[in-house]
Amino acid sequence: MKKKRIIPFKYKLSIIISFWIFLAFNLIAFNIYLNTNDSLEKQYNLRKYADTNVSLSNYNFLYSNYNNSDFYLLIMSVLFLVISIVLGALIVFYISNPIKKMMIGIEEVSNGNYDYMIEINTTDEFNMLGKSINNLSRKMKVLIEEKCNKERELLLKDSQIEMQKDVIASQSEQISMLNEKLEELFSENKNICIAAINALTNSLEVKDVYTRGHCERVREYVVKIGQALNLSKNEINELEFAALLHDIGKIGIPSRILNKEDELTEEEAELIKMHPRLGYEIVKNLPFLDNAKYAILQHHERIDGKGYPDGLVDEEISLYSKILAVADAFDAMTTGRKYRIIPYPKEVALEQLIHNKNIQFDARIVDVFVDIIKKEMNEDKNKIPS
């Protein structure tokens, strides 16, 4: 493809300016010529009739020579053309030189040379424009230096962050190892605690034949309720302890009353009702049972305030106590007791729980527990071969 030839703007501008100067000179010269010719012709005609002396011959000579001045006009036109070209070139140089300097300056700045200064030694707008470009390049230089400094700071911070990440990763591994050890220690500690608790409950079961296996079953129920309520692992552990120890106060009740087959006297019934408080007194100084001890104390409280030992009402009763009360009552109904030799079927026990919602038991806990047991019963039915 043939490269298109481009005529520089300054040449175009020079031609245009020279043309207009040449045109102006010719118009002025032509106007002068016409006026002079007209004036000489009038003077000549006046002198021809009014004066016959020598001056008339002079006018005649001048007028005749003026009419033969085409050659001189041609010379003047050529001279005007040369002057126009020279003046046009000078004007274009005056205009284009500052523009050229600014173009060079802009190119230098665009190439990253922000120290380059445009020097225009005039007192017009070109000088002001050059100074503005210089100021702009200086500001750009400052901004770019600030940007570079920020980038260096960011790189330094990135390297520091990477180092900190490595340190954190190392510490995280150490923490994970410590957590594993703590989990092991906690599991061992929990097993020790459960073993000690089982020893206590075993001693209780020796005294009260009807509570044999009861605490362990209640423990299983409260764990299921706690999981359904999305309680934390620590909260479920506390619930387990509360379930295993909720009847520990019966150790302080005489065996003859615990195992009495006849109807209890009023005094004996009041003595039985003391077992939650006796249990609380037994475990209250154990630090790992800070929350569980209140469940032991309140697991026979009722929503309507007719429970024991303190007659607490709804919100005054802890969540652990409400959970424990439902699990304890369900197991008591579905296992044999001295006052009820034949246990209730699970369906009947669930109906009793539902019937006593917001009376004896917390409605939310009952609903959750009923769903758990029904689901287990359905699963058991599905396991039976047809």
C-alpha cells in the first residue's frame, strides 16, 4: 500500500497567510492606482483648458507615462508576492515555533521525561500554555513518585503479611496440636468424671431398685434433645452430668422410704421432695457442674409454679432443668415404678407430655422430644421384617 504523503500544517498555514497578504497588498496597490489615475486625469483636463504654460506639458508627460505603467505594476506584483511569502513565513514561524516546542515537550513528558521544561520566550498565551504544561508535568512527576512510594510500601507490607502468614500458619499448627491434646485430656477428664458419677449413681441404685438404669436412659434422652436444639458440645456435656446426677440427692433419703411399696405418708412424701435440694448441696462445690447443679435443683419444678422445691414459674426455670424434666418424666412413665408396676407404652407417655404442655412441661421442649421419639418409633417399625 502506497504511503500517503502528508503536507505539514505550517506549510499550509504559510501559503494561506501569504495569499491573504499578497491579496491585501494588491488590493491596496490597485486602489491607489485607480485613485491616482482618476486624479491625474481630472487635473489634466482642468489644466488643458485653463492653463497653456509649461506646467500643462508636465501634466501631459506625467499622465502619459502613468498610463504606460503596466510593466511597473507587474514588477510591483512580483515584489508584493515575495514580500507576502516572506511575511507569511515569518508569521508562521512565530506561531509554529512555540507550538513545536510544546509538541516536543508533550512528547518528552509522554515518554516519561517529567524533568523536561518547555521554554517559550514570548509574552502571549503560548508562554502561559507552556508554563501550564510545565506545571502539569511537575505535578505528574510528584504523583508518580508518590505512587511508586505507595507501591514500595505495599510490597513491603505484602512481604510482612506473607511472613506473618507463615508465622500464623506455624502457630495454627501448634494450636491444632494443643487442641488435640486438650481434647484428649478433656475426654480423659470427662471419662474420669463419668466414672466417679457412675460410682455415685451405682450407690444410689443399690438403695433404690427402681432407679436402676434410669439415670443412664435420661442421659441419652437429654443428649438427643440438646442436639436437636443445636446446643454446643460443652452444653450437652453439662446436660449429661446433670442427667446422671439428677437423683443423687436420694442418697440422703432412707432406703425404707425409697423402696416402700405402700402409699407414702405426707411426711415421707415431703422427705422425698427434698432430694433435688440434697443433690444440689452435694454437687454445688464442683466447678465443672456450675450450670448442671441448677438443673439438679430444679428438675421437678413446673411451668405453672406448682413444682418443688421452690415453686418456680416458667422463665425462672433454667433451660437445662426444662430439658431434664421432660426426659425424666418420660423415662419414669415408660419404666416400672412401685406406684405403677406396669409401665406406660411410649405412645401413652407422649400423650401425657403433650397434655401437660405449658402446665408441667415447657411446650418447645415437649415438641422437640415428641418428634425425636416418634421418629425413632417409625424407624423401629420399618426395621421389623414383614
